[in-house]
Amino acid sequence: MSGGGNDVLGDEFQFFLREVPDPADATPKRYLNEKFFDTMATLSSQYDDMFTELLDRYKDLHIMVHCYDFIIPVDTENPANKKKQSWSGKHMIAKKIGPQDEREKLIHFILDEFARRLTDLVSKPKFKGKVTFVDTRGLVDRNTWFDEIHPTNPGFQLVGDKFIREIEQVRKQVDF
């Protein structure tokens, strides 16, 4: 199951950013408003409903769900990146979030939060042994991105290899 990426890093991303960072918070969370956390809660609920319905309907089904790797937001202020597509970097720059490493820390926070929620969901007793979380964070290195959110073919290969390893683990545990 692959989902939530557009909800988190797509066009909606711009609406998750506060106008002014929370001065009482020194973490990357200071840039995010409640809409982000509401969206995370909605996604968790939708995943829960979907997993429940699928597993009720198909008793032998095993679901694999993943998070996303740490994208590298395009630094649109850098002239070298003038022609690169940006989904998140441009919005962070518009909100004066910088420098680039600060923007990357925010992306890490967001994707760690998404992964944490998926991990919490998969650990529910009703999904034990039926749903596997595939952690794809940290697989694609800085030089293996095609654009801001899509890896190159070698980057996708790294993600695919991770899925193959997880599928093999599940096969060992389940008699197919």
C-alpha cells in the first residue's frame, strides 16, 4: 500500500506551514500548524479503516505499507536549480524557512512523523502478522534523486530491493 505522499508533500504542503514559526519551540515542528497534524490523524484513520476492511474481506491477505524517503527540497534561491521542479522547497522559501539544512530538517520531521504514525498503526493487535511496515527512509542518497521527490532508477532500485527483502521475510513467516 502506497499512499499519503501527495497529502503530505504535494500541493497541500504549503497549507501546513505557519506564517511565523512558534517561538516557544526549537524543533522543526515550530514551522507546522495544526492542519498538518490534523491531516496526519486523518491519514492514520483512513489507513486503519482501509486495512480493517481489506483484512475482513480477504482473510489471507498480507498488506505492506511504507513511508517515504527523506526528499531533498529544491533550493529555488540557488540559480543552479532554476529549472528544477519544486513541491516543497519553494513553499518553505516563501515562508522564509532557511537555510537549506533547516528545510531538510523539517522534511525529516514530517516524514518521521508519518512513519511513526504508520508504525503505531501496524503495531495494533488487530493488524499483528497481517500488515508489515516497510521503512524506506534513508535509502536514497543525495545524488540519487531525479528531482525533489522522485529518485533516479538506481534510487528506485534501492527502494525495490528493500521491498523484496521484506516480502521474503513475510514469506518465511507465512505458508503460501
